Amino acid sequence: MGKAKLTFLGTGTSQGVPIIGCHCPVCRSADPHDKRLRSAALVEYGGLTILVDAGPDFRIQMLREDVCHIDAILLTHNHMDHTGGLDDVRALNYIDRKAVHIYCEPKVLETLKIMFGYAFAEHKYPGSPEWRIHLIDDSPFAVMPVEGGDLVWMHEKGYCMQMPDGSVIPCGNDIVNDAKKPTEDVLAAGGVKIIPIRGYHDKMPVLGFRFGDIAYITDMSSIPESEFGKLRGLKHLTLNTVSYHPHHSHFSLSEAVALAQRIGAEHTWLTHLSHTFPSHSQFDSELPPGISPAYDGLVISD
């Protein structure tokens, strides 16, 4: 399967850091570690390039990391700070000449149809993003290399599919009822195994994901007991925390630390950080050994 490498594209809350109009010391900090875009991660795994979430900062994150191709986008849940940048995959449609493959739960798809109704319309607006939606749950699934016919741009029609005989047909955002299972044949064909981790964002079901010995968890306030077996033997664990104080939909710092110590990864990285924590260097000095605040651009590997 090969090693997994994860780049933190953003490590901030839904408002990012600095927050508009805020004059607190963290929001006014000159330290680049305190500049936090909305939370997302780029994973290179088994030769594939996989994005976890695509929030409002998707465009600048892709430009910063010079991303020209994505095999898949995995969505943790349907909130705007994790899905609001999906329209910008149009640039990758144009460059890569492929639909972008999105893996999400059915409830997330329902929200995408509302947020991006123009992309699912029977008569799509020319230039709408081209996606291929794979429905997942909390069972392991496989992400495959992007394949299929090439997209071609046609004036006043938008993207069309180039067929083997040279003809072109209008595109639709196809929905696959179930992602492929990670069987030996699928993995031999270039697929990679992804292990979802079920959690709850207040009462909302959300997903984290395990890639090899790296697990990425954000926007959770609880994890069912049944999921802890999926988190054994990790080299790197990412957990969210937004405050020293209890929060209805995120782990508090003490909860995140206790969870990290229970899971026992070699190193735990904290993300989805708010400006209520001190500057990066001070916050880092306050944390127990083996736990650190992540920052935008940080790269970890298993």
C-alpha cells in the first residue's frame, strides 16, 4: 500500500484565524503559525492524491500546495466550512479533463444538492463543476485512481464527455450508490483502503478517516466505543479542539488530551483551533509530551 503523507491545508475553525474584525493578540499575531485557514487536509497515499474536505479556502489551499490533480475528495460532513469550496473544482475539471470524485454519506449529498443545485440540474448551467459522487458509510471503502472518458469544453454547453468513437455527450454529476469495497482485486488494481471513523458533531453523525497509520478526525464531540478498535497502532492522530472550555460540538482541550492519551498514537496533532488558544509557540509549550498544535502547511508521514 505504501506510506501515507498528510499535509494540513488549514487548521482553523469555521471562521478561520484571524477572525474578521478581531483585535485579540492571536488574530493580530505576526507569526505565520497563527494564520489558520479553514480545516482541510491533503493526503498522498498509495500513489493517489486525496483531499479531506473542501471548504471556502479550497482555492488558496490548492494554489499554495500547487495541486494540479485530485483522485478523490472525502467529505467529513456537510457544513459550509468543509464543503463551501467545491465549486472551485471546475479548475481541475478543465486542467485534468476528468470529473472530480467525491466520497460522502447520503445526508451530505442531500445538502450538496441544495447548496449546489445548479450542478445537479437537468439542464446544467454551462461550466458547472463536474463531480462523480460515491456514497459511503462507516464501513471501509476503496478510493480508485481517476479513470473514465475525457471531458471536453464546448462553448455554451459546458463540459461534455468525449466518447471512444469521438462523439461528445452532455455530462451529468453521476451518483454511485456504493463505493467499492477494498477487496484484494480492487487494491491490486490501484485502489487504496480507507477506514472511516464514526463520530458525532453534537448529535450530527460525521466521519473521520484512517490512511495507513494516520487518522484524521475533525469536528467531533464524541466517538462511540465501537470505533476505538479502528484507532489502534497509529503513528499520527489528528483531533479537533476549539476551546479550553466545554463545547457542544467539539472536544474541549482537556477532552482532546484525554482522548489522545487513551488512543496512544505516537504523536497527536490538534486542529480546528480557535483564537481563544494562545499563540502557537505558547500553546505548544503548554501541551503534554506527544501532543502538539498543528499548523497550516505542516506535513506528517507514517
